[in-house]
Amino acid sequence: THRQPIGAGEEIKNNYGACRTNLQLLLGYGFCIDGNASDDMPLRLGIPANLSKTKRGTFRKTGLEPTEGFMLSLDGKIPPRLLAVMRVLMMTDAALLEKAKRVGAGALKKEANSEVPPPDDPGRMALCALLQEELQPEDTRDLLGEIQVLDMLRWQLKTKLQKHSVHSTRSDARARFANIYHAGQTRICKAASATLQAMDEDYRRRYGFPAQVDNGQEAGEEGGEEEAAEVDEVVEAEETDETAYEPRPLKQQKTSR
């Protein structure tokens, strides 16, 4: 309700809220804002068709959900639950069972078909908290696991970035707002990627792993054929087209520690 008189041709302003993302504005009102500080980007991981019983039990026990919509923003912060889910997907069953035993979380394979434990279940809270911590290289089953977790997330963001690296040359309002939306998603992708890169560099520096080089090989590593371990999870786009992305084959990395 406007309590003041409004003259003919005078602009009428509306309050759309202080925390609307560009996607909400675009879908709800047909426009978006360049440099919107409240903008975010959803990242959703799919469930591999051949997910092991141990990993299904881990997700059920902890309440972690691969299909959860993980929201990224301009601050570049990576949600701890997103890292935890990716660690479960990347770890071996043996490593997961060992971690569950360490915190008394019970038999994970049995959990796959059991009822979901309550949120305050001690085993659930302990295992979930442990999976939100970075993998340690002294655990031989997790060797290089954390680097692979960060690498896979960077690849997923790179795929998202390619999707949003579009620019319409049309001058109509629809194309202009689409460009603003894609530019905002690109900034969020780059901010999150920079965080993951910094985490990778810090991890390598602390534990003495070779630095990553631009050509995708580690410094001092010779080229050649190596076995690739494919990860079956797929990023599902949250936008209206629901585009699915192809998984990235991960190359086994050499270590000399």
C-alpha cells in the first residue's frame, strides 16, 4: 500500500526482499541484478548406480545425502557436508569401515537396510563429524584421497563453469538478464574453485606431496599410460534445464614419500 499520492508517469518501486538470488528474481519476476551479493549456485551430486552396500550404509547412518542441494556463494566457502559426501564416494569401503569402527558407528553394511538413526544418535554424529574432517595421508587406505576429493570437486565446478560461459549478443531484456545470471554463476564457480585450489596447495605443502602443474601432471612425473579410476557420480544442474554432466576419469597419482 502506498500512502503518498502518485502522479501520472511517476515511477512506483517495489521491495523484492533483501536476500533474493538471481535465479529467484529471474524465475519470479523476469529480471536479475548484476553483482547481486545474495546470489548463490546449487551443486548437486548424483548417486552411482553401483554404489556399494557399505557406502549406502554410510549415507544412511550419517544422514548425508548425495542428492542434497549444496549451495555455493560468492564467499567461496565449501559446505562441509559437500566435502563429506564426496569423501564417502571417493573412499574405499575398507577405509569407511575402519572409520566407523574408530568412532563406534556400528556395521555399515547392516545400516544400508535399517531405519535411519535419530539425529542425536552418538554413532551418527561421530561418524558424520569424522567425515567432515580432511583425510589424513598417514592412513594408507586414504593415501591421496583428500587430493582426489578436491580434484573431483574442481572438475565438477569446471563443468558448471563451461555451462555458464555463454554470452548472448542480442540486445533484448531477456538476453541481457540471461547474461547477468550466467556472469553471476561464473563468479561463484571461480570463487569456489579458488578455495579448492588453495585447500589443495595447503594440503600438499603440509604433507609434502608434489605441487600440481598446469598440464595436469604432478611436478617431476613422467607422462605415459596409467590406469584411470572412473567416478560414477554426476552433477545434476539445479537450473530449469536440469542438464546432467559427465563424470571425470581420475588418474591415479604417484607418490614417493
